[in-house]
Amino acid sequence: MNEDTRLRDGLAARASPSGSAVAGAESGVYAALDLGTNNCRLLIACPSGDGFRVVDSFSRIIRLGEGISATGSISEAAIDRAIAALSICSDKIRYRKARRLRLIATEACRAAANADSFRDKVTKETGIKLEVIDRETEATLAVIGCSPLLDPKGRGAILFDIGGGSTELVRIERDPGQENAVPRIKAWMSIPLGVVTIAEHFGGKDVTAKSYARMVAEVAQHVTPFAAEHGADLRDMHLLGTSGTVTTLAGVFLNLQRYERRRIDGIWMNNSDVTTVIQRLLGMSYQERANNNCISLERADLVLAGCAILDAIRDAFPLPRLRVADRGLREGMLVEMMREDGALRSC
């Protein structure tokens, strides 16, 4: 029995002691769950042409990694928040009769001393069996999920995924004359710094110009060596960012009254636009950030930590344009599963 079947059957058994909920096994519905250091995200979809059609989704900030850098363990409060969110995800997966699942956890579960007991509790209480992926897999899934947003006329991109507990950087390129080809990973790196870890170390509420500069310098220590080795010849390339940081920046840039994914996903921002928005955020108080509908209380103490990571990346890779992706690991998992099944057809 393969891992996907075990996951599906575990959820089905929780829904029905007799296991009759497995009747949806051939429904052609796929589910991808990403339990990150800061967020819990679920996407349920079925194949449609060369891509997929979303039938359900869920996203909640749970701060699973809160305090791990200080204590080394996931706190009881964070476990409770995660269980509550994952229970909703489990219900949605069963209701939609998803037949193929991939349910992953990232940096918090890689780093925490009590990660195994946490995962056991998740399985017991929600039926979800989490797969802890390594950083290379995380980077690869981000590439699969975001590559449709590469400039079709460009050569490639420096893709970055700013998470809660880690940040992935990937140089991706197309072969010359192969504009429609799947881009190849030329180099990648992952650093154990994300918005939660940076904000906890330097402070996220009252950020001064000095503390912000220290954040940027801390990240630069990790990014600069990678750029020295893989940052040459950036001709016809652009930045491609996937994270709450860049989608928040785009929302503030557009002065949206509320977040709208359709206006954010795929938007281009010039380097000067990014600088202007970051300076605007640095000029806000914590309460002003919390009152902004595109930031909100949930991200008000994290957004400048994310901006510092982005600034370190921009300094290392001075490219004129950034494309914003409101997509990433979940989309990458869905596409990968559908490709494996030969299922990319109309559903």
C-alpha cells in the first residue's frame, strides 16, 4: 500500500468506521496541504486541461513555529491552533472525496524537538498524516508551482519563497530557444531564517531604521555567498517571489481596500515600486500596519521581517522587476501528482 493510499484511507476511516467514504477514490479530486511555520494552507482541485480547477481551499495563520527558536519545541498553544486548522482541512478533504493527497510540513517540523509527537497527535485527532519534506523538495515544489509566471520572453528568474522559518532561493532558467520548455533548476539554497524567526530575534512590532538594517545584514550573511557563486549574468532575468510578504507588498502597492488574489497573482512591480512600498511600511507604526486591510493584525509584526529578507535578496540580485506569485507549494504538489497520474485533462 503506497503512502497516498494510507493517507486517504486514514481520513476515510475517520469519516466512517466502515471505510465506506473511500467510495470517492476514483473521483479525480486531489488535495494538497502545506503546514508551514506560520500558515496552514489547503488546496483541493481536479484536473482541467493543462492545469487544474480549484474546488475548495483553506488558509489560516497558526504560527506553528512561534517560540521554537527560543525553546526548541512547538508550544502547546501552537499545537492547539494547528489541530483546529487541520481538523477543518480533514473535513474538507473527506467532504470533497479527494482521492490523491499530499500533506506536507516544513521548517517548524524539521526543527522542533517534539515534531514527532506533534505529528502523532495530528494523526490521532484529525486523521492527517503529515510528511515532513526536506528543503530541496520544498524548493522544487515552489518552482513547479510558480514557473507558469516566468516572463515568456525572458531567460529565467531568481525565485524566492519567504516562509515563516526558512527561505528558499532558486535560480531557474530555460534552455535557449526553448521558451515553452519547463525551466531547469540551475542552483538552489535554503536558509533557516523566515519572517517568524527574524521577527522574534530582532522584534517585529517596533522596527527602527537601525533594527531593520540589522535584519537585512543577518539575512545577507546567508544570501551573499550564494549570489557570489550563482548571481552572474542576470541578463533577461527577473525576480519571482512567492510568500505572504510579496503578496502583502503588492496589495499595499495597489492600495487595495481588501486583499484580492486575482489582482495580485502575476502582478509586476518595478524595483523602485518595491522600495517605495517598503519605505512606506517602515514609516508606519505597528498599529497603522495592523489597521491596513492588506496586512492586518495577523501580519503586522511579521511584514517588516519579510521585507528585510526581500531587501537582502534584492541587494544580492539587483534585478529591475519582481513578479508576485500568490501560489507555491500547494500548486506544485497538485501539478506533480496530476503529472504522475497522467491526469492533466478536463475533469
